[in-house]
Amino acid sequence: RQARFAELRDRPSVTRDGVAIDLMLNAGLLVDLPHIGETAAAGIGLFRTELQFMVASTFPRISEQLALYRAVLDAAGDRPVTFRTLDIGGDKVLPYMRTVEEENPALGWRAIRLGLDRPGLLRSQIRALLRAAAGRELRVMFPMVADVHEFDAARTILERELTHLRKHGHALPEKVHVGAMVEVPSLLFQLDEMLTRADFLSVGSNDLVQFLFAADRSNVRVADRFDPLSPAALRAFRMVAEAGLRHGKPVTLCGELASRPLEAIALAAVGFRALSLSPASVGPVKSVILDLDVGAARALLLPLLEDTSGAAEIRAALRAFAEDAG
Ligand code: PEP
Ligand code: MG
């Protein structure tokens, strides 16, 4: 099996009916970088910047952040890297940061909420990102955005940092793409407003599914209770993919969902053309993409979303479809 995946490494990720589905990597530390070359991924679709903070014993200095971001961009070369700003709080605690006990940490003071309330931290991170990307393209996205005004506020912080660096004569990125993660269901009802503001969106399916079904992703009793291949979740994913198409802006998905072959087929079928996944899953997912007739998968899946099919029927139908193709 491994040998078969290795042989696929240099084949372009294009379906049988000629649709390119870009496969990108989820990463977060220097040790992840060799995977870019090993998998021949199209880039890094999610760089989790909080990991550097989580393995440190004190807040990483700007110079340390800058050095990591520069090393990531160097390793990626011409391939795009999407940096996610700090997603701390909730289950991601920094031992050296004082926080308050929360009854519902996943719903609490985390990610962009913390970033906007303590803008010093977000500002210095953004400064490090802008400087690391001098002379190249930079892609930044904000986690856990629940309202377009949070995106506006975060983007304003970024614009101010750009102005500041320009005024002080620093070299700037060639271009800055600013996006948001779709992780909070309220954003599903603000997609047009988001896409007139943001340059791209990326679905964080781990959190989006957790919040859609109100099922704690880290509680084993409920985490797998609701299937992301159910019509409710698939309709949500489809809404995001179609909104991206409507606005002509890139929309990707970077949760663990894309790492599973049947789920990847479903995501391509509802309209995603870029997925970001764990390095070990690139081979298996590419293998199903190469065998996939995405037009046929779409024709199979969309009617199942309209009738009373449940996740079990959808899963069975997709499995039969994949076995026929492969
Ligand atoms: C997600 O929620 O799907 C996501 C990619 O972010 P994280 O898993 O880091 O919360
Ligand atoms: Mg998340």
C-alpha cells in the first residue's frame, strides 16, 4: 500500500473527469515541514501557530515567532502556506498564561475573541508574520470568527501593522490574503457578508461539527454520536462551497474530516476544490481522488441530501460508489 501511495506522489491531484482537487497539509511545528516534499502536497492549508506557544515555557518572543514563520515559508518554497493566528483558550491552554476557569471552555474566551480583547498578543504575532513574509505572499486566517465585525476588527489590526511597518521602512509582503475559518455556525448565515470582506474561507470541520450538533469533540461519549456525512452537516459544507463559487473566492476545508477517503469524496461532491489534511492521509485521499468521477459523485450525493436519507444510507451509497470506481 505504502509503495502504491509513493508511486502516486508525483501525479497531479486531478479526478478522472478532469477536476483538480488540491491537497494541502495541516501542520504546526518545524518537524512537519519535511512532509511537504515527501507528499508533494500543494502547500500548507493550515499552519496551527499556537503549537509553538504550547510547547514553550513562556511566551515566544517576536524574533522566535518570526524565525519559525520564515522557516515555514522557506520550506514551502513556491507553495502557499496559510497561517492561522493563535487559537489558544478552550482546550488549548498555555501553562504560563493566566486564565479564568470557564464552565464551557469550547464556547469561551478563546481564539480570535482572546486576540481582540488582548490585541497586544495578536498585533505582535501579525507583525512577525508580515516581516517573515517580506517579498513573498502571505496568507493569514483568523480562528473562531462568529460575526463579520470580529473579522473587520482583526483585519483592521493587520492593516495598522502593515502601515506601521511601511512607515518604518521595513520590506513588506508582496501580497497579503486575509481569510477566516468557518467554525462557528453563525457564520453560515453571514457567508455573503464574509465573502465580500475576506479573500478566502476555510472550514474548520472539527469545530463546525462540534458546534452544529452541540457535541463536545473531546468527550468520547458524544464526539462520534453525529456523523459528519449526515444531511445536516453536508448541507452546511455545501453552503460554504457554493458561497465561495458565487463570490469567486477560494474556499477550503482543513478539519480532520478531509483526511478520510469517503468524507473527501463527499466534500469534493458538494463543491470543495481544495482540502487540507494530515500528512499521512495525503496518499490514501489522493488515491480515491484519482479514481473519482466527481460529476457522478455529485449526481449521486445531492439527491440524497434532499430526501430523507440518513448518514448511514449516505455512507453506504458512497462506499458502494467508491468500490465501483476503484
Ligand atoms: C477545526 O476546528 O477543524 C480546525 C482545523 O481547528 P482545530 O482542530 O485546531 O481546532
Ligand atoms: Mg478549530
